[in-house]
Amino acid sequence: MLAAERHSLPYGLRLGALSIAPGLGASHRDACLRALALHEPPQYAPLAQAARRAVPQAMQAAP
């Protein structure tokens, strides 16, 4: 993706139900990077859900 951007080659992204059409530019790159950063592969979803529950509990227990 970043190499395609450097070489001015349009690129897109498909992650599960999310689809970003091919494009170029800083806002397109940022949208793709954000989607990748927030993507939870199905096999890790239970772990991510458990982590989200644990963080608020740990913050409440802190002095």
C-alpha cells in the first residue's frame, strides 16, 4: 500500500465487509491505514473483547 502510494499506483482495501475503492492521496492512505489499524481478524475478536472489558476494570481498581 505505501509502496503503491509512493509510485502513484491506485490501491484499495477489502477487510471482511469493509471495502475501500482504489484511490490515491493522503486522505485515501490515512483511511486505509486507519481501517487496517482498527481491523480485528475473526479469530482474535474474543481476545479483543476480553481486553476491552479488562482495561476499564483495571482503571477503576487503580488508586
